[in-house]
Amino acid sequence: MTGVHTAAPPVQAGLAAPTRWWAATSAVYAGALARARVARGPLLFVATLQSIGILALLRGVLRHPDRVTTSAIVAGTTVLVVAFVALNLLAQRFGALRAARALDYFAALPIPTSAVVLGTAASYASFTVPGAIVTAVVGVAAFGLPAAHLWLVLPVIVCAGVALAGLGAVLGLAMPRAELATVAGQLGMTAVLFLGVIPPSHLPTAVRAVRALVPSALAVDALAAGLRGHVDLLATSWRLAVTLGMGAIALALASRLLRRAVQQ
């Protein structure tokens, strides 16, 4: 007697239902932020103390500074907190992950690489908010600047954080060795420090052209203008929009670098 055999439906191993992009980004963000709070908490304190120390140093050195100079100092040191974490530490993080071949973990997840990069970058950027706010408040008090437009600190932190975190991710993923990623992150943070704290009008023309390439430069200018007591909403919006655009380009490049790294 001939039996009729019904073929079993094929099992598609490893094909999980696609995760929605925003849900994936939120999950990566929550996980990276929780890790940063535990592992990077002391470093945020160091970053904040470092910026406040620079404020104190310059306050003691400058006897009768003009408001253009003092507003640039406060805005530059505020964004420096963001650069220390979002650029420097994120470059080190991705550099270490690539060196240890730990990026393969992300390749096994049913989420796009853009969600990994954006979620991680956003967590490092938002982690800097308390330290940046404290630095701005201390700077305004130390230099006697008007506090009416301190609310600008929040959008500036967000936009500068996106841009600097994107750059940090690119540096970390582009460097072939973890040590080089650390050096690149340190050099990037140094550029943000010197080209942010010094007013553009005090820089040589050639250096101003270099400054324009720093992703956070326009965000620093937007905050400095607000700390002088005059806010041009159109100019501020344009500066922050360009900063976000530079961040979007950096994040897109970092996503491609991550995709290439996990496929090697």
C-alpha cells in the first residue's frame, strides 16, 4: 500500500520578523544609556569638572574681557562637555568594539545598522545634558552674562550632540586599531576645545576655514549669541539646522562603516 506523504513546510531559520526601525533604535538607545550611566558616570563628572576648570582658569587670566569673548568661552566649554563624551568616548567605544570583533553581535540582530549607530550616538549625547547645563550656568554666573536665553543650551546640546556623536562613531569605526580611535577622539575633542572657546573674530582667516569644518562650531556660535543677550531666531535656527545636517551625514557614514565592518 502506497502512503501519501505531505511535505512539511520549510523552516526559515534565522529569519525573525523585521523589527520596526524606531523600536530598534529605542531599544539600542535604552541599553546603551543604561550602560553609559554605570560605566561612564565618573567620566561625565570629569568632563564637567574639566570644563568648569577651564572656565575658572580663563576667568582668572582675563581681567576685562569683552562680552564676545566671554560668551564664546562659556559656549565653547559647555559644548566641550558634549565633545568629551559624545565624540571622544564614543570613538573609543566603537574602536574597542571593532578591535575585539564584538561588532559581530550587532550583525546577528534583526535590526538595521542605522538603528545601532543612531541609538548608541543618541545615548552618549543625551548622557551629557546634566554636565553641559551645569557648565553653562556656572559660566554665566562667573562672567556675569545675561541668563535670559539659557534655554538655548538644550537645543544646542541636542544638535551638537548629534553632530559630535556622529563624528565620534565615524572615527571609532574608521580606525583600524583601538589605539588610533582613541587618539582620533582625543584630537577631535581638542579641536572642539580650541576652535570653540576662541571667538572666530580672534582667529586667522585660514584657521576660520578649518573651524567651519568642526561639526559643533555653528552650535557654539548660536549659544554664544544667546549668551550675549541677543537671539536672532532665524540665524539660530539656520545654525542648528546645519549642525543637524552635518550630524546626519556623519551618522549615515558611520552606518555604512558599521555595515562594512560586520560583513568582513
